[in-house]
Amino acid sequence: MVRNDNSIETIQKTLDLAGQELRILHQISQSISSTLDLDQVLRQIVDLVIDVTHGDACLIYLLDESGDNLVLRASKNPHPKLIGKIAMKVGEGITGWVAREVQSVAIARHASKDSRFKLFHTLPEDKYEAFLSVPIVAPPTDKVIGVINVQHRKAHKHSDSERTLLSIIGHQVGGAIENARLYQETMLRSSQISTLAQVGQIIVSGRYLEEILQLIVNIIAKMMQARVCSIMLVDGQKNELVIKAAKASSEEYWQKPNLKIGNSLISRVVKEKAPLMVRDVTKQEGYQYPELASKEGIRSLLSVPMILKDHVIGVLNVYSADERSFSNEDLRLLSTVADQVSLAFENTKLNVAVQESQEALQTRKLVERAKSILQKQASLSEEEAYKRLQQQSMKTRRSMREIAEAVILSSEL
């Protein structure tokens, strides 16, 4: 009789677990179909996990584009302001171990004392006793794309059903996350194409170079959600980088001294002819203005060279307000714009050269005409007529063209 009761109890638990699994699958299906916004998908997953596990906190980490770092992308209690700012290497901490080993971890008490635990001073995770962590995998290859962590403030023995349900969530939400990521990347790509088209239109608009550069930094700052964006050109005579256009929150950024090439962090871009990414400039050796960076509220830097005929003529810089891992798409976009700016710079130089050449030719024609007039009026030789024009130019401090035009006007009157 006892054996039958146990059997009934086991069957009932199995049915309950199956029912919960179906409910979870239904909720995940609803999340997938209701939105393609990644942040919203992640928030729905967090709510689902808390509902299933009754945990006090839930955190979702996703692998970045490089596949080397796990970045906090969603949470419920207590870290909403730290989204995107907390990252760890694969293999680092319990979370990194779960991602590397593709295995779940359940710790009932004293989670912070586990040898794999990594403490973040900004994350009060050591205040939580129990810790349950599962990998997020994406079909069809079951590749790990992130980790779900659930925490309890008090000691908590995770039941088999609890661990099973969270593992099911980890395996089922991978597709929803990847779809949302793909949609996000598609929208970003569309925005980038639009940005490049805008930059192209500005470059061929016939505006002055300074106006072109300023419009470009404004567009890039908006596109990349940058706190500061600047274009610096190389002054070859002084061996310095000079700010020519900037989108910044204060005038102090404009007023900072030119950067000596060789002594500054950004000058590495010039010397190495290669992009530079820095996660936190305030902690980077060689960065000369950490106080200004703090005042401007900037952290991460992406700087790319502007190369023309194998010579670096300047750099294009983007600074973010938060610590950020710039993606390959960010790098491609900025490099493409840098190439466009380099062409605009060369076209402007060519236009100026053509204009100067045309003006010189016109001046020469006017001087020749004025010489001819003086030769006839004053019976002068060609050389004497030219010297008279030259002397008058020096005496009055007016250009040869102005003197020639005056002679021509006088003869016509």
C-alpha cells in the first residue's frame, strides 16, 4: 500500500513538472512572438525565471561579439543601473565557468565562498547565500550564448524540478534571444547605411571643409550614441594633432592643447596606422586628460586613422559615456567614414589648388594687359613696365592683381 502511495506521489510530481514545462514553453513562445526587441525579450525572461524559481534576484549575461566576454544585459534586483557595465571573461567566476563548461551549478549556501566565485564590488552578490546558474544555448548547434543566474538571500536547496525547469528555460530562450539580436543587428545595419549615405551627401554638397567635418561628427555622435566625437588633423610642421571638429558637452574640450604625436595615447593611431580601442581611458597609461574625461563623463574610446595615399592625415575619435566593447560593426562604420573624410580632405585640397591656379592665371593675364598699356602710354620696355607695376604694388601694399586692374580701369576711363 505504501508502495502505491509513493508511486502515486511520484507520478503526481512528474505530472506537475510536465505541466510547468508546458507552461514555460507556452510563455517562451509568447515572448518570441510578441516582440523582437532584445531588451524586452530579456526582461520577459527575467520575469519568467523569477516566477519559476521564486528567487530574490536574477541576472542574464550574454556573450559579446568577440565571444570572449560575458556582459550583464538584464537583471531583476538589485542591479538595473549596471546593465552593460559588468563583464567577465569566459571561464572567470561561476558564471564564466558555466559558460565554458556548458554545465549548470547549484550552490545551496555560502555561494561567495566557492572557489570559482568572482566578487564585483559594484554587485552585492556576496550577500546572497544560494546560487543557481545555467547556460543559455541557441539552436541548432546548442552553442552557448549566455548564462542565467538565480540568487536567494537565504540558504536554499534547489530541487531537481527547479534545476530542470531553469535548464529548460536556458535551452529554450536561446532562439528568442538570437532572433532579437539578429533583428537588432539588421536595424543597426540599416541605420549605418543611412548614416554613410548622409555623410556622402554632405561631402559632395560643396560646403567648406570645416562645416563638412562638424556635420560629420554630429551625425556620428548621434549614430553611435557617443558622449564625445572629434576629428583631429595632423599638423606635420608642429608634429601635433589639432582638433578641427568636435561634438562635446563643454567648451573645455575644444580648449585643450594640441596633442604631440609620440606623447599621447591617440598618437599611437597615427604612428601605427591602425585603430585603437580602450575600455576605460581614465585608467589607461598614456592618456593625458583623465580629469577632463571624468568631467566630460567619458570612458571607452574608439579611434581610427584617416589615411590618404598611405599617410595618416588625421584621426576620428568616438568616446562613450559608459564602459563599452565596441563591435566590429562599429569599427567598420567609423573606418568607412574616416575614408570618406580623407577623400573630402583631398578633394578640398584639389579644389583649392584648382581655384588658386585659375586665380594665378587670371592675375597673369591682367598683369600682361597692364604691362602692355604702360608700354604704349609711357614708352616703356616690357621689363620696365613690369618693374613699375611691382614697385607700385610694394609702395601701396596692394597685390599685383589690384595694381593691374587699376591700370586697366584708368586706361578705359
